[in-house]
Amino acid sequence: MGELLIATKQFIIDMTQSHSRPVLLWSGGKDSMVLLHVLRSMNLFWPVILYRNNFFPHKYAFIDRMIRDWRLTVFEYPPLSMGLKQKNGQVEMVSFYNIGALLPLHLPTNMLPVDRAWDWQCGIELLNRPKGTMQFPWDLLCVGHKSCDEDITEGKLTLHTAIHHIEQGPDVMFPLRDWTHDDVWHYTEQYHVPVQETRYEHTTAGWREREDKTYNPDCTPICIRCLDKRLEGDVDCPLLGKTIPNISRQIAYLPDHGLTYFGEPVHA
């Protein structure tokens, strides 16, 4: 942990010497909380970008508390566009956020089944949420993605570079690239990093995500029965309370180019 932390901090120092306007992509999860804490321990009080889903305010109580307690400068803005993606028998909803002139930030959503009368969102309403562009003023985007992280449809996404260059956009850095999940939890305990305990729980085997995803901002119950290509014919709509046609043939699903954060595969 000591050598890994020294190397991580030195990498951050090297990057800040060549960039003047850094920003952290922050979600309040274990990785971004550790990365935020590392930066603050270096007296680097960078602003953060938070992509919030306003349909689920109860998922953000911990995030709102951290914004208040740590006096974070937070920037939020809507997606540039949204779409559905199907691969390996799974369907994801993907949001694209404006970060550069040519390439958007590509963020998937882990969709949960609708299994209760509350705490879910209609997929059509979510796809039709307000969208917009923004001027991205930062030249360095800091992301807490690790090589051991996995995506629900793509599987493991190994990072072979710690810095990604975007034409007409910011450089993207991955300071935690070589960290493991155990490294993150070890740092969290050693340095008393706040943890969202409605999302994570401590067991005899260590920390883990709770099976109940009610308060997990990365997991969203979304009904896409009428948009799901895996279903045919009429489907039950929980919003309208009646049977409606499946219109998935009218929906253009996103092409399968591999999971991308910055317009090209992160493992390329």
C-alpha cells in the first residue's frame, strides 16, 4: 500500500505540472471517494463533476452530505444524448456527456428489474429527459476507474494506459489504474475515508456492496419492457397499468463497439 500510494501521488504530481485546470469525475462510490481523499491529502482541492439521476433523490443522501461536509465545488449537467445497448444477453442504458469538441463521455447504467411499486423509472421518460451541451473548461479529467473493474455487459476492462489523450478535449488520467478492490478498502480503513453504509456493508470477510441496491446511485430500476428487443408482442406496462405493444423495432440500439468512456475502447 505504501509503495502503491507513493507511486499514485507522484503520478498525480507529474500530471498537474503539465495541466492547469484539472477536475475529478466523482460519484461518491468507494473508488472516487478514495481518489478524492488522496487529492485532498495532497492539498489538491479540485472541483468535481457529478452526473446525478434526478429521478432517484434518495440515492444521493451520502453524496449531498459529503458535498456539505467537505465543501466540495460540484458541477452537474445533463447528458448530451442517451440510448440502449444490447450485448451478451444484457441490455444497458448509456448516457453520453459532453467533455470535448469531438468525443463524448460514455457512461453505462446498471439497470435493475422493476420489482416493487415505487423506486423505478420508465425507460421512455428517462430517454426523453432534458439534454444539453456545455463548454468543458478543464484540461485534465481525473477518473477512478481501475483495471480490475468490470462492466455488466463487457466484462473486465483492463486499462493499458494511465493517461488517455483526447483530440480537442481534456486528457484523462487514471491514478487508481493498478489498484485492486482490496487496496481501495485497505486505504479506506487506514485513512478513515467516509463510506456510504447504505450502499456498502462490512462483513467478517471485509467490505462489500450490499445486495439491496435501493441506495446505490450506479444501479437504477428502469422499466424497458416496451423497448426491450429480447421481448416480443404485447407487454405489461406498470406505469399505465395495462398491456401495450413492444416498440423495440422502432428503437435504434447503439452499435456494439465495446464499452467506451471516451469515444474509443479504454482497453485499446
